[in-house]
Amino acid sequence: MSGSTFGHLFRVTNFGESHGPAIGCVIDGCPPGMALSEADIQPDLDRRKPGTSRHVTQRQEADQVQILSGVYEGLTTGTPIALLIPNTDQRSKDYANLLDTFRPGHADYTYWRKYGLRDPRGGGRASARLTAPMVAAGAVAKKWLREHHQMRFDAWMAQLGDIEIPFHDFSWIHQNPFFAPNDEIVPKLEAAMDALRKSGDSVGAKIICMAHNPPPGLGEPLFDKLDADIAHAMMGINAVKGVEIGDGFKVVTQRGSEHGDALTPLGFETNHAGGTLGGISSGQDLIVTLAIKPTSSIRLPRPSINRDNEPTSVSTQGRHDPCVGIRAAPIAEAMLALVVMDHALRQRAQNADVHIQVPPIAGSLS
Amino acid sequence: MSGSTFGHLFRVTNFGESHGPAIGCVIDGCPPGMALSEADIQPDLDRRKPGTSRHVTQRQEADQVQILSGVYEGLTTGTPIALLIPNTDQRSKDYANLLDTFRPGHADYTYWRKYGLRDPRGGGRASARLTAPMVAAGAVAKKWLREHHQMRFDAWMAQLGDIEIPFHDFSWIHQNPFFAPNDEIVPKLEAAMDALRKSGDSVGAKIICMAHNPPPGLGEPLFDKLDADIAHAMMGINAVKGVEIGDGFKVVTQRGSEHGDALTPLGFETNHAGGTLGGISSGQDLIVTLAIKPTSSIRLPRPSINRDNEPTSVSTQGRHDPCVGIRAAPIAEAMLALVVMDHALRQRAQNADVHIQVPPIAGSLS
Amino acid sequence: MSGSTFGHLFRVTNFGESHGPAIGCVIDGCPPGMALSEADIQPDLDRRKPGTSRHVTQRQEADQVQILSGVYEGLTTGTPIALLIPNTDQRSKDYANLLDTFRPGHADYTYWRKYGLRDPRGGGRASARLTAPMVAAGAVAKKWLREHHQMRFDAWMAQLGDIEIPFHDFSWIHQNPFFAPNDEIVPKLEAAMDALRKSGDSVGAKIICMAHNPPPGLGEPLFDKLDADIAHAMMGINAVKGVEIGDGFKVVTQRGSEHGDALTPLGFETNHAGGTLGGISSGQDLIVTLAIKPTSSIRLPRPSINRDNEPTSVSTQGRHDPCVGIRAAPIAEAMLALVVMDHALRQRAQNADVHIQVPPIAGSLS
Amino acid sequence: MSGSTFGHLFRVTNFGESHGPAIGCVIDGCPPGMALSEADIQPDLDRRKPGTSRHVTQRQEADQVQILSGVYEGLTTGTPIALLIPNTDQRSKDYANLLDTFRPGHADYTYWRKYGLRDPRGGGRASARLTAPMVAAGAVAKKWLREHHQMRFDAWMAQLGDIEIPFHDFSWIHQNPFFAPNDEIVPKLEAAMDALRKSGDSVGAKIICMAHNPPPGLGEPLFDKLDADIAHAMMGINAVKGVEIGDGFKVVTQRGSEHGDALTPLGFETNHAGGTLGGISSGQDLIVTLAIKPTSSIRLPRPSINRDNEPTSVSTQGRHDPCVGIRAAPIAEAMLALVVMDHALRQRAQNADVHIQVPPIAGSLS
């Protein structure tokens, strides 16, 4: 029940610190007999890894994953899959000045209050680097969901600071360093990031994540509803401060006659719900929106205190993402895949004998 | 791990259906030696119960709670506290027409797809009536948190449909049927609700919930972060489609130099974070905002299908809240209290030996 | 994770005290669509209930179960099944003298040390009366396992104090008050119990429990092995001090060439293993043996202390079983059924896609 | 909830196979601020490791542990402690003949039935080699329990096949390859093992394990009783078929007046209970006895079948312990320490406010 394990039946236990020898995870409960090798996992890690453009942290990590267990002759055996990602480009001296003080907005302060001590190097355990093992685990989940339910996952940047990014096409997402589903806006994003970097400040972002073609019936009311578990997963990603399912905060001003997605013999007419009703997947696409706060580690000096409660000022050097939202898209995808995977197993545990014949439901982006 | 249990160490298992003989819950893990009687629980149930104004459902339920176990001579014994709330005002015939069709926006459809059958009377298990046992359990948690950490909880309506409700004063919340922290706006809300009721439609709302004076150090990264668990609890409440911690979606356009709450020897200067940093409570007030969708059960006819996938139309009679957000305030409070309580026990399990002397941190509503 | 919940996917939460208004449980995760009524549960409760012969406690309890939720029109809905058993024959004054002292061998002392206070009436939470809800839950599990896997469960007394009870026939078990699989020995058991009752003392017993026809593949190594979970369930029954799977302690002197059950095209030749290999069911019958200690509540005076640590003497009046082992058979059956049921759901969650064609394996009592 | 995680608050997730690149575990929930290095862990691993005498398997493994995370500047940080133990002496070709058949008494058959495929090299996941990470985790738990509760753990061989080993002295345990608390009997044990090895057969053993000086109050009724969780842990160790707490199966013939340990102002007079009453620690020493079956991998040919259900014969070559019981003592110690550690944290979560002043209770080996 300790907090570094995610999921119940497809269960991922995460370990490591930003500047330790390695990070990684153990996936327990993966169904056996699925072909799996490092090549299935590496592409997603490569999408998340640092140093791939001038707009993200310049830390150079290959993020090369090794499978230590759970695969025999190329197939999963049903036993724990341990994944190891060595750290290779630590520069811990950049953090010497952080041992005694606390970045405003950062977990520095609360880790100290909780544990009485902390590893300050690179943010230690609080670093977003620890999302890498989740991206790796998510790749395993995605593969199974693709093979068993023809599911796909997409996540993209919908807003960078003040710049809204109109959705054009899924195919654009993977063709620019911002995961923007819109190619025309990229020069504007680049200019904004270049100015931001020069200013020594950081900025927030909005990410949308979709799971295409989920099976209906996933989610375990009253408390482990699918949307509740998605909210848990997403709010747990570093820097996330808001989560919406479907229309999200737009529902506040909606009428019931407008919000409720009409059912027709050919499927739902709209998808205001974002794919869940009563916490259970309807078969429509899952749509989740995330608010990601600006990075706390900035060059601009900020007022703070030290461990003796004396006033001081903090200016973060080191290497940091001026917008952590940029690399958040593959992380959101992975976390969504992990939630869906866990629920797919939970669903067949209880309800494998339920067989309802209905025509296919069309998923639609409302 | 089945989905009707909430929490890990202060653990609540919920049972019942809207029109069954009774609803209730079992609280396991409550610390022993706390004075507890029905009188500690009933006031919160009374705040949530139906039929208290013309703006909510007219179902008449006393929601009278009975303690069946776990209390001996007025003190908790540390063993399970079973709470029972009889149902007394069911009108199941109102739901006869729902057995074969599905309200757009409602869990009718997904329960059927998941379980193959469902209890349609009053929404069965999907009814918001099942939040009553959580309000009862939350009252137990609040009492312990008040006695051990001087905590208080407040929740209020911040917006009803298009009507924003400016925050005036906590004291107003309990003096009007809308949980509005603002007395002047009440006539406007009443007029809007009267018109809405007449129209046969429903509307959404925005709720803010606060926990005053939480101890620092609560939350279990990486995955059981305090804010992640709050998001899980809140998104699991009926009709919730969005959750924000602190500034929420406003962070998208913020700069790091603006968002990060400066630390001073006298405490934090602001509370953009909403009380958590890195998923761990900072000691500042916890601030959570919820988007609540319009009720799915409306009198206006909507297009739907039946179980044979033939087109039909649904118009819900029965008794329903035209804005479920109105009664959501005490529910949000209870769920927040349950999350905090669970983490208070988790925190002392691992970190009871951590002792850091710091001056008190001032909580502030940003 | 608190201790009053049993199981993971078929999950039972127990509540109540011996002399409170009611005891009961909530079953979460039961598959939907199974016919269920009180009549499916009551027979097992009747087998366990007190007052059915002069050899057990004379407390008169009807142990009449009520289903409060989770069943609609005679079928399980997949939502929590709450079961309530009112207490009707409390005589709490018999326990007045126990509030301040501790029966040797009883939980009186440790409950006090753990919780700082306790409900002494009838043993409070430590009473074997709390096994009644488990017997009720076990009846639900048995029904599903019978319908889905043609499983049956049997438990019987194999030894009462010094008297070994040779196994004759399953049919005898239900025809005498001792659950003895042997009719001839009953007069000897009755004489022994009559003498014991007169002496004011109590005695231990040995119980054997069998699950016939389990599906192969149940059990989740490394730690939630089927036999490990059976041991957990059985050692948790009141008064159990030893658990054996298959040959149990006889393996200490066995050779590998003797112990390992040979496989043949027609099935295993023997069943020394008791139905599990490497913690996973082999398809052979599960065989479990329990050692049950003599009741701690005896009329004979025993040395003890009071809460001020002063020496005193305890003689238990009240109504007690002079051999708790007598009523243990239906309890052991129920707990075994609950373990198997939980693992049946866990197994299909992970391994529903594994399909191996083998001839049926004959189960045999070694 | 998947089966490779042990414990709830002090939680160990195990990974690896006998012949994979490495085995290891992740410990989550360890309290922060405890000095920890590999030197604290290695001695227990050295006691368990293979190849240390001619009476155990001749596989040569250094079992050198590496701490990958969770320790900063020599102190635990409260975040996950990942432990890695490389495999260095695999001889997988010895297992080529096992891919298609099943050793009687071994998990070969059931792993195949459960997962549909298995890693046969060295027993794969079913190998007792996977106890090494638990011994490492147990060393961490022992250190904390020693520092916080002055606890110690001992385990020893009480019987090897037919040879009973009278208890002489704790100090002898560590001075012979059999963990025998008795030096005089060692030549007899050596002779027996030499003969056994020559015969190509294997033999069972009985192990006793003790935890000295546990705090009272540990254990979470009804189901996570301390003794129930000990039984779970012990029955889950490879080859264990029976578990006793305190007097174990001797209670069957005991009278209540004999079994119940009398309380006196100076402590309990005896320890028939083995340290738990009602599933809660009394403060007396915990005493657990294990029955360990003879190794299934023997040179003597045994009848079996192949995957096509055709009759065949199996003779295991490879390197195996002729008595797995010999190396079981440090494993039993570790598992007992892990159970106690988890419950120590659980106990202070719920009951940190309970303060009862009593004189120290003397632990005694009944």
C-alpha cells in the first residue's frame, strides 16, 4: 500500500532517484504469452527522453531500457517484468546550493517536512525523471491493449502558456518537438520558448490525452471508477494541477439536455462525457485534459527560507525544462494506458461471463 | 481491491442501493478511544439529505444513522464501525420505464454493459444517494482530525450554471439552501432554479472545498500523492467531470516566477499550490475545485435506444435534483476529510519518528 | 488494508461484536447474474450456529441472515452484497467480571494492550461469533464455485482431544453433532464431552478440510500462493494454532522419492501435496488440516492479573463451547471456499487467455 | 495486488528468475533516517547463499547485493530501496530435458497449467533462489526492529528427516552448516547427508523460528492477525507444508487449563501460545515451527508425463540441495522479520495514541 506502486492487477512498482545509479520499475501481473522485447518499449522512452530539442532540458540520457526478468524466449511468462534504466548524465554539483533551501513551488520543502531528510541531487525522488519507468511500463500495457482490444493512445499539447493550439491532425503530433497536433503553429511555439528561455522563467501548458476504442464496462464503482482512477493517475504526474474528463469545467454552464450524449442505434451522437458514464467506460474514446504548472526550477531569483527558517533567495542553475508540459504528452499516454490495462484485467475477473451483443459504438471527438 | 472500498488505513466500505431496504458503510481502522455517537454524524447527514428545500429532490428521507458496531460505552474501540441508514421513501414504480432504456448521460447504459443487468430503481447503485454513507464516514474522520490536528473543512458553491458566486464569508455557507458563501446572491439563485425546474432541464455547478490547517507531510509519492488521492476521491463523486488543486487550470498561462509560492520565515506568501507540493501537504490549506455536470435525469425528452438497440425517447419522471451540485458541498467535504484522515494515519506509520521544529505556517486563500 | 477485510477480488468486510445489535459482512466483487437468496446461505449458518446440541454453547441464536443489497429480482447485480445477522440472545452481565481481568489464553489481554480499551461482552470482537458472517459469505462463494467449477467442500473432525476419529465416509459428517465422518465413534465422543463439561475444562481438536475438484492454475506466486493464502485464512480462525497442507508435518521424515506425486496420463498417482505445487493448484483436491486449541473460557479457576497488574484468579461463567473445534468444520469450509473463490477471479484476470488441453486429473485422498 | 509483493506498509516487491541476469527486490515504505549500507545486508545473504558446504547445492553465487536507490549519504530517505543481486553461475543446459516434462512434487506442472509457458532454467521463478531478495529485505527490517524495539531473530533446524535435534544453545546455530542449535549432533547429520547424497534422494526437515522481544499489540484482527500473517509468510516459503504457532498441533490433546498461559504480575508463566493471543502479539517471544518437504529435484528416476500427456521418466541432474531445509533457517528469520516490521508500522498508524503502562513481560520458550 506504500505509495510507489501503481495499479492493482497490472501493477507497477517504481524505484530510483534522478541522480542515483539507475531508475526502473517492476511490472507484476502482465498476462503471459505476449511477445516482448526492449524494442517494444524503447520508442516511447525516446519520445520522452531529455535533450532532444533546445526547448527541453539539455541533460543527455540515452534512457536505454533493459528487461531483467519476466520474459523467456521473447514471450512474457506472467511473472514480474523488471525494467532497468541506468542514469548516465548526472551533474550533482549543480544542486549543492539546494540542500539547505527550498525552491518555491517545488517539493523540496515538503519532502523535508515529511521525511526529515532528502536527496537534493536533481530533485531526487521528486524529479520528473521518475516518469521514465512509467512510460516504459505504459508501453507494455499499450502493446497488450492494442493486441487484445485494438486500442490506440494519443496525447498532444493543446495550449502553451497563452498560445492555444488548434487541433489539426493526429499525424502532426509526432513531427514537432512540442507534440502539437498542428504544424503551422510550431514557429510561434519555438519563438515563445526561445524568449522564455532567455528570460530565465518558465510557463504552464495544457495537454489532452485520448484512448481510442476502449472496451465498454471498464471501471469499478463506487470508488475505483475509471474516471476517478484516471484522475488519480494524471494528478499524480509531476506538475499537474487540474484534470478534466470529457467536457470538464465546461459542464458547469451546460444544461442536461445539452450535455447528455444521445444514444442511437449507430452509437452515441456526441462525446461530452469523454468516454465514461457513472465511472464506467461506455466504449467511446476516453478524453482527458491536464493543466500543467510552470516548472519550479527557474533561473530568476525567488524569495525562500533555509532549514533554520532564515530568509534567503533561490536561483536554480542546473538543467531544467522551461516548460515541463512539453514532455508530458508521452507520460500522460502511458499513465492512461496503465489505468485502462489494470481495469481491463479487473473487468474480466468479475465479469468475464457477461455477454451482451450490441452493434459497435462509434467513438467521436466531441 | 474491489471498488466499493475507499481508503487504506481508514477504510470505508460502502453498500446499498437507492431503493433497497438500507444503505450504509463499514469504517475499518478508526483509532480507538474517541468519543462517538450518532449525534456526531447526524448533522452532516442532515446537511446532505434530500427534501430540505424546493430546489432539490423532493424524496423524503430522514437519513437517520445507526451505529451497529465499533463503539463501546461511547468510545470507539478500534474495530469496525458499521453505520446503517434505512431507506424509507422509495417510489420504485417511477422507474419502471427505465428498465429497458438508458438516460443519455446516465450510468444506466454502462452498468448494463458491465454487469449484464442492473437494478433500475432510483438509479440503483449509481444513485447519488450512496454518498450518504460517505458523508457519515466523513463526519467520523472530521471529528478525529479536529481533535488531533485542529482541522476544519468547508465546501461551497462557487458557480451555478452561468451565475458566478463571489466568495463573501464562510459563515454564509450554512445559511442558505445553496451552500453559497454569499447571501446577497441567493434570490438570484432561487429565481434561476425556479425557472430551471419549470423548464424540465438541469444545470451544472462549480464547488470549492477547503481543508483548513492540515499537518504538513501528508501524501505518499510517487503515486499516492495527496493531490492525486484527492483527485481520485473527487472525480469519483457522482457527476464530477473536473478537479483542480489550487490554481488549477489557471496555471496553464502562469509563469514559474508567479506561480511558485514564496517561502518566508512567517510562512508562505501565497497559496497558488492549493496546499500540496510534490504531492505532499505543505501545511497550507488544501483547496480543491470541482466541476459538476447537469443531472442526467430530466423531464425533457431525449433520444435514446432500448436494450434491443432500437431507437426510443426517454423522459425521466421520478424525483430528481435539477442541479446535483447543490447538495455536493457536504459530500466534497466528507471525501476530502476521508482522504486526509487516511493519509494522516499513513504518515505516522512511516514517519512517526521525524521531528522537525518550524514556526507555524500560515494558511492563506490565494 | 485494515484487518477486517478478507480477499482481494471477492472481498469480504466483517463487522460487529458478540453482544452488539448485529453482526454481518459486505461482499464486494461477486460476479453478477447468479441466483441468490437467503435460502442459499441459511443452511451453512444453521450448521455453525450455537445451541444445536448439549456439546456446544447454549446461547440461542437463530442466526437468521438478511440480504440488504446487491441482489435484484433474485440475481446478484455485481455490486456489494451486505448481509446482516441480528444478535438476539446476549447475556452481557455474565461478563461483568471480565472487564478488569484477562482469561489466560484469551485475547482479552492483547486487545487491551493494542487498543487501550475493549468491549468485554461475550468476547466482543474476539468472539468466534464473528465467524458467522464468514460462513454466510462462504456460502455465496461455494455456490458460484459449484456452478462454475463443479466444486464441493467438506470439513470434518479428525481428532477430539486424545480420541482419533478414523475417516469412514463423507456422508456421516452431517449426521452427528461432531462433524465426525464416522458414526460408530459418536457415543465415545459424547461420553468424552459429557465428562469434560462436568470437569469445567476444555479440549482441543483436529479438523480436516477438503475442496473437491478445484481448477488447476489457482495461486499467485511468489507471495499469494494458494497454500499461503489458505494458511493465512485458516490460522486466522479463532483458536487455530497449526495448519498443514497435504501431508503437512509428515513431510519432515519423507524422502523426495516418496513425497513427489507421480504424474501419469490418467492423473496424479497420489496426493501427498494436498493439491498445490509451487503454491498453485494442480487440479487435485485441496487438503488442509487444522489444530484447534482448547477454549480459553473455562470454569476452572486460573491465575491471572488485573489492569493494575495485581494478581487475581479468573473463572469464566457465561456460556461457552467446551471444544471450539466442534463447530469449526463449517467455518473451515467457508474460509477455504473464500480463498479459492478469490483466486478463481484472480486467475481469470491474468490468465483468461491460457488454454491448455489436458485430460481430466483425478483427485485422490492420499 | 499481484502476487509478487509482500506486506502493506513495509512492502517488498520481488523480481527475477534463477537463471536470468539478476534477481532483486524493491522495499517501499521503509522509515527514513536509518543508517543503511550493503554491509548491513550482506551477512544474512551470506548465511543463505549456496555452495558453502558439501551438503547444499554446489552452485557458486557470491550473492553480492547492490543498493540502487533509497539511501542518501548513508541514510534511508523513506523512498523505495531497490536491491539488485546479479546471477553469475547459471548452467541452463542442465535443464534442457525439463522443458517438456514435469518433476513430481515440483511447480513445473502447475506453472505450465497456470501460465501456459514457463522458464525452465533452474526452476525459473519457482526456484528457491528467489528467497535471496527476501533475506536481503529481511535484513533491513531486522535492523529497524533491533534499533526501535531491541528485537532479535533466530531460526534453527529442529529435525533432519528422522533425526531430532535437541535444542542446546542459540550460540551453536551459527557454527555449523546445518543451523543446528547443538554441536554434538553435527557428525550424525553429516553422515546422514553424505548417505543421502549418494542415494540420489532428498529428505525433509523441521525448522523453528523465534522473534525475541516483540512489542505487544501487533496484529490486525479479524483477518490480518499476526499469526495469520506469519502463517501466510511461512507457508509461502518454497517447500513448506506445515506451520505451527507456539504449541501447534500439540494443542489438539491439551486441556484449556493446561494450554492457557497464566498471567502474573511478573509476566506470563509459560508460552504455549507462541507469542500471540487472538492474533495480537502479547509481548512474549514469537515461536513458529515449519515443516519442509524433501526437494523435488532428485537424481532417482520418477514416473511423469510430458506436455503431450505421454508417460515418461524424470531424473534431475543439475545442482540441487538434497535437503532444502538446511538453508531455510535464514529465510524463515527474514520472513518473520518482514511480517513483524509491517505490523509494527500498521500498529502505530492506528494506535500510536494508546499508552498503557505495564511492567515488562518476560518472554519464555515453553
